[in-house]
Amino acid sequence: MSIGTDGRIEVFEHFLGFNYTGGATMSATHDQGHLMTVASASGAITQTTDEPGGILTITLDTTDDTNCVVYTVCPFKPADGGCWMETRFKSTSTITSVAMWAGFQETVNTTTPVIPAEFATESFAYNSSIGGFAGVVWDPDATTDDWRYVGGVDTAPAWDADSDAARAYQAAVSDKFDVVRVEISPHGDVDIYLATKTGGLRLLKHKSAVVTPTDMIFPTLIIENRAAAVSGVLEVDYFNCGGFIDWTQ
């Protein structure tokens, strides 16, 4: 039971033009309004002004596996009342040269960011350093390119690890926005949504008890190079997320 009247915690970041930092050496942690970015190597962070509404542009260094994460510094705890994240983003790179992730993860490496789940042809590779996670991943190292839903705790997937079983049957398109929304209930249940190109958000997958609800978990958006000499570009239109105060403390 709440003991106050202001228990909802929300971030609405549309990158409209204040206090954005980055530049030629963005490998350190940088303030992006209500969010932070961490990159594993030098690159650039700017604002796109040839499209309306405020868009943050992240350009990676030209090295294979170089990446950058956008995230909230403070995590949410699903058990406090649930949490959610939603982001609209695109890559202007050759889409088969970059991987992308959007969702929640328990651990964010602030030196070398890590995508929670990646591909090797037909198999998922879960990163055991992440802890609990739930979201969608685009990885051209898969045999068939597609958005896929993933989730679980450490190396134990909550869903079938077969790459075809988790397909959204919706591919990323260069310079075209995707919208991802992930909702986690107070019990650790997960709903994952992906917007269609011609319509609104559609439910990709629902499953109970995907993550441990008492764990602290961060909303994240990641881009990563998938080839040498590639400089991946991620443009973020908005990044919204929220949760609730822990009234038991």
C-alpha cells in the first residue's frame, strides 16, 4: 500500500535540445538529458536537425563489436508495481552491418556494454553477465534476419532458444523507425510489443515469470557493429520508461 501520493516514476526524453554531450570521444559516460550513454570506443553523439521533434544521433567507431548503450542511471524494480519502457529508433547504416537491442537488463556494463542475447547462425548466445533481461534483438549474424523476442535470467532462456521460434516476421529497414515497448508486471511477467510499419504496436509475446521481480533492472537501447570498418549509426527519436516507488522501505 502506498503511503504517499506521488509513487509513479517516469522518464520522457524526446531529445529536444538541452544538455546533450558527446563529440569526438564518447567512450566515457555522457549525459543525454534524463538518460546516459556509454560507448565502448570513440565515436560521436550529435543531434539530427533535418528531421522534426528532436533526434539523438549516435555514430560508432569503425571497429567490429564497437557499441553504445542508452539507459537510465537508476534501475526499476518490477515488484514495486511493474515497469515499462518504450523507444522509437532506427539505424541509417546498412542494416546487415549492425545489431540492435531494446528492452530491460539487470546489469549494464559501463565500460564495455553488452547486448544480452546475440546470434550464431541459428542459435542464441545469452550473456551470463547480464542477469535478468527481456526485449527484442536484431542481429544479422542470424541465418535469417529478423527482429526476435528474447528474455530470461543469466544463461537460462525463458523462451525457446531456436531462432525461428522467436521471430517477429518483421525485419529492420535502414533509415526506417521501429518502435519497441516492453512491460514487466510486479510478478516478473513480460509483454513485448513491436510496431508494424503500417500500424500500431502489436504484441509479439507474453510469458509469465520471465525475470525475478525483486531484481533491479535497467531499460536499455544498444547498437553494435557487426563487421570491421563499419561505423554504425543509431538515431533515437524518443526513449520513455517508468516504474513505481518502493513503499516498503
